[in-house]
Amino acid sequence: MQVELDQERIKRLIENALAEDQVYEDITSRLLIPGCLIIKAVIFAGEEGVLAGADICRQVLLTVDRELKVDACLADGTEVNSGDEVLTVFGHAAGILAAERTALNFLGHLSGIATLTARFVSAIQGTRAVITDTRKTTPGLRGLEKMAVRAGGGHNHRLNLSDRILIKDNHLSALKSRDVSLGQAVRQARAGPSNLLVEVEVATVKEAEVAARAGADMIMLDNMGLEEMRRAAKNLSGRVKLEASGGINLANVREVAETGVDYISIGALTHSAASLDFSLELLPD
């Protein structure tokens, strides 16, 4: 699925981030920078990676000063190298300087996610599998972080608890007290809203078979070994979609993809990506 960004939520998010930095109380600029001073600035990439969040960066700048002229030089999803121009800004120096850090924080964080995602996507190129994210996101930033995953060539898993039925191990543990089996849980979920996909987390090939027979649309193979994944893919190919999850990194992701699974979900895309380096520099007159 593809997560659509809620523009009103993004607006509030930007406003909260700016309030956190007290941009309208920039005491340094207030004391030193004349209100009439007009400058041009450029945001440069400081290292190789994949761009994400250019428009969010632009919105941050314009939220601080609507009179700024902000032009994006590159689109999200573009590969960047150190020294590449990403955005140009022209207008009041005080507004640019006040917005600088918040704008770069968004840009660096989101581009870091896109960059890490692109590395995983490249690692499995030529296989049938696709890379997806998870709900292991920064509170409040989920929509933006999932957008960054797409910029890096990945796919979005569910956005929240309402858009997919995902029966996890703790659901099944809770149901054991009522003697509800895995198969019964799947059939009960299957009786719910017909427009929602039903996915089940399993730990063994046998459990995967049970879930498939009960009518699951997708099965999450949680922390399975490679040989078990191959068996599950061989037995269930064409009957149900398979998702590999848990313990997957750049060193082993291709081996996982080559087992025949359809999806590989990786929490690290959003919870462990290092921020990409960007800087804002003023240009001489």
C-alpha cells in the first residue's frame, strides 16, 4: 500500500517543530541581523545518498517567512553527492537563519531513511521480493518517514492499526486463555471487514500452513531461518503472500529475498537510519 500524506497534519507538525526551536524568538538574529537585510542561500548535500523531504524543507522555510523565494533544485528520490545543490533560498536573512536548523533536521532525517532504504532495495535487485517498512517509526513522524521509504524505492506496510488485520503472536497468546486456536483466530478475522487484508505472524512452517488453510491473505514469517523460509515459499507459493521479518540486515537481505518470499519488512529503515548531512550556506553578494 501507499501512505498518503495528510497536509494539515504536516502543517501542524512543522509548526510544532518551529515552536520547539522558538524561531520567532531568535535572540541572536534579533540583535545582529537588520530586518531589511536580503540574502541568497543554498542548501548543499554533504555526502552521497538519496534525497527525501525537499518539499518539507521548503514548507518549513515558508512557514517562517512567506515572502521567501524557495526553489527545489532536485526532486525526492534523486541520488545526491557531496556538494550538490538541493534548494536555493532568497529573502530576509533573519527568516532564513531562524528556519535553518528545523529545515535541515527534517531534510537530513528523511533523506537518511531514503538512503538506507535504497541500499536494501539495491541489495535484492533481480529477485521477486520488495522492501517494506514497519510501524517502528518516530512518534508523530510516521507519514513523513513512510514517504521517505518510498523515495528510497521501498514500499509501505500498514500505516496504523486500522488499515490491516494483523494477527501477531501476542494476539494469539491472549486468545489461548479462551482456547482459540490460530486457525480459529484467522477465520474470525476473515469474518470482519471484507476490504481489509488479513495477515498472520507465524514462527514455523506448520503454523504457516495452518494460517493459509484458514484463509489468511498474507503470512509473516517471523525470525525464521533461511531453510524454513524456503520450505514455506515452496509449499505456499501462489496460495498466499509471504513476508519475511526479524533479524534482517544488509548482510543477509539478499539471501532472504532468494528464498522466494514476496515482502521483506525492515524496522531499521525508520528506527535506525543515520541522518544524511546537509548544510545551508550564504552566498556572497
